[in-house]
Amino acid sequence: MGGIERGYMELSFLHVSDVHFGVTDNDGEHERITKAIVTAVKNNSLSYDYILFTGDLAQKATATEFQQGLHWLEQLSEFAKKGIVLCPGHHDTNRTKVDSKCLRLAYGQAENFNLSKNTIENSHAHMEDFLNWCKDTHDERSFFLNTWNDNPFIDHVTHSTECGTVHFICLNSAVLSCDNEDHQKLCVDIKSLNEALNKTNTKEELVVVLSHHPSDWLVEWNKTKFNTLLGQETGPHIFCHGHVHEIDVISSSNSQGQSLFVSGAGAAYQGSKWPQFFTHLKVDFTANQTHPTVFKYSTESGQWLKNDEKSRPVMVQLPKIKATKQEDVDGINVTEANYSLLINQLIELYPNDLKDFFYKTSNKRRLPFYLSEFKPSFPFNVDHQQKCSSPDRGETSLAEQRRQEALAKKRVFYPGNIFRLVSINNEKTIIAPSRYDHILDDCDYLRENIFKGWGVCKDETAQKSFLKNAPIIQEWLEKIKNIKKGDFSIYEAGIAFTIPIISHENTGKLKLLRAKSSDAKSAGAKKFHCCPAGMLEFSSMDHFKEINFNNFKQYILKEVLEETQGHNELEKETRSLLALKRRIDQIVYNNSEQINPVEIIEKVVDLKQLDEVYFIVDAFRLRPEFIIPIDLMGGFDVNTNWEYQELEANPVIINSENDLDILANEFNFWAEPGIAAAYLSLAERLKPEGDAQHP
């Protein structure tokens, strides 16, 4: 099937609604139809910026149903460049907790609603399951843009794009829902909607309003006020809703000529006796048009097919925007959705060079790291004759860019002394002195320029042409040939390590400690990583002939202390290993009450040898990394402090292979070494008893 092309001055959306996870399904058609949506998106090359979901993800608002729905949304999010926004439907409310008397009193008149509003804000038990699920999901998954934790009536999401700012005003039309007799007994919060619209500039910013119910399901007084707001000159450009059986794609204009595009998604699942729909919506700012492509499920073929009758361009008055360069928004031009596409194109073009280079998970997902067959062996021999050989990048020097950025933000640029890997096999590991600014121009420079060069290409032909002809790709491939042989001598391969901390809970679940980095990170900014993690630094005062296993443990302990006790506290003590050792000895052996993660420190101190170690290479930076998991029993209580930004421990909880698959699907929200550490260590612990290597 032919794909849907996307232009530069455009945004695209997948509008889907009413999937009802948990609905009674004796024939198995629900699973078949919802899976077929993911297949249709993939087969039709439906790349889009956002998923707009307009309610009824669940059937009875149970935790299990929301988790099933989340797993499905995660599969769709693979194709969404920027994220998911949603609003609740009446089936996302827990009707066993409904205060019918309070809610039925609220809709009668505007005065009734305003009087009841404070009561509902303070006591909305029927919405709590949905609201808590949204908050938890937002905290754990960066593609999930809603929080729904400030106001049960509305959630206003603002997002920056290459086409300017986009406002998503998500309304809760289900807040007064009590039963199946809700028609014209519902309300949206007009005051909150007014306040949200006042924060927008509709002449320059796209405004999208989402609600589960169309306006004719609202009580008459509320419907009148709502439609008036939608039709005003300062009203939204697009209104998306769900709930209805049939698709609804129209444009309406008010007396001033302000037009509103209405997208009623239809229901993606409502039983075989009803038609099933979803919509791919392209917004063309240059032509002032929306281009809905409607898909309808065919029970005969078991596929979602384009419905040409309802797929026609619709004129709408859109904001006049000034396009922003994509790199100013995403930084590197390769977004979450097309990261996998880049990997697949490279494998297609260079099958021999990249054979087994990108790690393949049990469900055949390709992850952006190389798992080497070699293991580090101590001591590491330090070769001081190996000189730094970083290429001269001239005006494109990434190190110089970072230095200038740090200056502008009044931060310190760390040029640091770092050990680099020279060669590795199962018998000997050789390292040499290097500098962090050289590593930036040899490793990080590769990723930055591969992603930027590929990301600005308009279509697949241009993308593949870049991958075939760009000198940066040939440089990258040449280094990979040597890496597979354990030879890192041709570039400044700064050595890093990650120590994933895994708690074995009393419930049988596994919990992995992670943190989301601040934007101060040169690599992996605003991405998840396992903690602790660091690089093999050294002071100009240190003259090592070798790094033995005890030295390596001191590096680990330094990072444990920095990332749990605070960077500033140890700033003066981390440049000398001898000073660090004295500090660690004082904490561990005096059992200082100031240290929180004592058990982690003791585990590191007790390490005798590397029974379980993974040696990986970040696929695009080509930075080598040693991964050494540590197991704790019964949980951990620790705060992380990664790159000057204090964050509470943000664990990943894994209970099954399915959870691991979900983790792999979210690889684009992790720093590459972070997803390698998380996936490899957790996969090992999910193996059947007797097969696993860990204690």
C-alpha cells in the first residue's frame, strides 16, 4: 500500500477513539481489530506527530484495562514523533464509585454546575483510577504528554514543534457521567476552557480541543456556551471527539469567517454489528487545509482499508506560522518514531557490515547497541605511548559547540581526563589516556551528524542517498569493522560503565533504579539511564600503569556517592582516587548515618570478580561501556542526583517477558547505554531458574 507523504509546513495526527479494553469479547474480535490498527499504521507508512485519543480506552476503568490500553498505545507510539494526548470517556470512569446524587444535581443549570464544581474537584472518586493512571504513566513514559493531576475537568498540554507552538486542550466531558442514560446530561467546564483559550494566540499557534463527547451530548445550556466558544475568532482550529458510531469530518464557519474543523473519530471497536473507524489527519498550514484519511475495518478481509468517500481535503482557517528548524526543537532531527526506521535502512543497505551489530531482542526489536563477545579482564594495562588522535573537525567541532553553549549558560565545560579503550579480548584489556573534548569530537560527533544529516531528508529516497554517500557514514562503518575485532585504537573511545541496581521485591517483581537526566548532560540529555553510571576519569596527578579491580570498584563507588549524596559535596574529592578511597573508607567502615544507600555500597565493596558483566558499544556514538548489575533483596530507598539535577528514584518495575517487551519498545526514551543496561540485566533475571547467571 502507498504511504502518506508529509511536507515540511505540516503536522500530522492519528485520531483514534473508543477501543474499550476489557469489553466482553467471546469471539476474540477485539484483540484482532485492535492489533490490526497497529498493522494498518505500519503497512500504510502512517508517520504522524501526535496520537490524539478521545476516550473510552477502558470498559470499566480497572487497572488491568488501563494497562492493556497502555500496551496498545505504546505500540502505536512507535510511529508518533512527539507523543500522545488524550481525554477520558465515560467508560474510563469507575461507576461503582459514582456519587449519582451529586453529579445529577450538577448539570441542570450553570448555577448548579458552578455550585457543585468545588465538591467534584475535591471528591471525584469515580475519576481517581483514570487520573492516577495518567499521572503514573506520564511520570514513567515520556511520550505520554498528559498529567491530568491539577484539574479533573481539563488538562492543557502545550508543545513546541517545527511548526510553532501547539495547544491541546483536553476536556473531561465524562466527569458527570453516572450511567448509560447520559445523553444531554453532561457538561464541560466552560470557565476552565475560557482560561485555557486565553493562554493561546490563535493567529500564530495551533489550538486543538479534545473531548470524548460531541457537543450534542451536553445539556442544552452547556452545549450553547461550548459551541459559542468553539466558533469564536479566538476559538480552536480543530475539535476532536469520539463516542459516536459513525465518522464525523466537517468544517463549519461563523459569521466572521472563522472556520473550525471537527474530527469525530468514530469508534475503533464497538462490536462487529457497527462500523469501526480511525483517522489519519494531516494539517497543511501553507494551503489552509486539513487532509483526513479515514480508515474503516473490513470484516471480510480482516484489514483496515482507506475509505476514499470520507477522505477529502477540508478548508480551515489555520494560524500563520513561522517554521522552526527541526534541530532547534528536537536537537538531533531523529525523533522517537523514526529511530527504528534509520536502523532498518542501515541494515538494509549494509547487511554484511552491520550483521549482528544492532542488538536483537527476543521479540526481534533492534536496539541501538552492540553486545560484544569480549569480556573485560583485570588489570587494565595503561599504555601511555598511545597519543590522542582526535580528528580536526574545524568549525563543526562538537566540543567547541558545547564549550560555547556552556559559556552562554554560565556553566562549566568539563574538558576532563578520561581513559579510552585501545583494545580488548578475553585475555587482555589495554587503555590509554584521553580527554573528554576529544571524545566528543570522535564519538558524539558521529551520532550528532548522522542523525542531523538523515533527519533533514524529505523522503526515503533522500534518506537512503545520504546513508549511501555521506562521508560520516563511511567513517562510522570503518570504525565498526575494527570494533568487532576488539580494536579501538583508531579513535578516542572513551570508556564508560553502568551499574544497574536491581531489587528483588517480596512480591516477586524486579525493580530497576533509573533516573532521567537533566539537560546539562552532553550525551543522553533528558533521557532515562540506569544509576550509577560514569566514565573512567583520572587526575593529572595520577600516573597509573594499570587499573586493577579495586581501582575499578572505587570508580563505581565514586558514582554511587555522587549520584546519591550530591555532586557538589564530593566535587573536591573525586579528582584523586586516593582521596576518594579515604572518603569511601570513612563512610563504609564508620557506618555514617549520612549515607543512604549503604547496602549498594557494601555490595560494591564485596564484589570479588565480574561474574556477570556485559561489554557493549553505543551504536551511533561508538562509546564502549561495561555493564555490571548488582542485586539487592527487598527494595531500595535512594534518591539520585544526576548532573546537578536532584530527582527521586524513578524505578522500572518488571514482572514478565511482556513487561520486558514494553521496555524494549520504549528504547528511544533512554540513553543508549541505559537501555542496554536495563534490558540485558533484566532479561537475564527473567530466565527460568537454572539458566540465569546472576546470584
